Amino acid sequence: MSRSQNQAATIPHSWDLEGWPSSVFPGTTSRARYIIRTHKDELIREGALARVGRELVVFGARYARWLEKRASEVPGYVPAPNRERPVEAA
């Protein structure tokens, strides 16, 4: 199994706010509501959040990428060790 297939198997493709997976940061629906409420515009710009009818839907891969960008602001958040990292220009 390639690295990208392994990553896809660990992060759900998408989920609604009420069905927030406990394995995805922040782990609970109430905490997720706070994250979405405070960062809604930014999540939408990143393509990690969309409204489908009356539901808010989170897209897993884009949400994980957004979390990695903000990891320094979250105490105790550790990105997955198998996550591909972008190559930084020297």
C-alpha cells in the first residue's frame, strides 16, 4: 500500500458536524463546533468546509492540511508521522 493510500485509509473522506469522528482533532462535536465557528471563513477558503443543504460538511484531506498549517497554535497536536510534507525551498 502506498503512502497516499495509507493516509486516505486513516482520514475519513468527509463527515458532517454532528458525525464528527472521535479520531479527528478536536475529537468531540462540541469542540468541533467551536473550531468551525471561529475559523469558518478560513476553512471555507481552504476548501475544508462546505454547506450541503442545511449540513456543514468537512472534507478530511483538506481539513488535515489546514490543521498542519495551524499546528503551532494547537498545544499537543502532533501531525501523523506518515503524512507527506511539502518540500520547502531553500
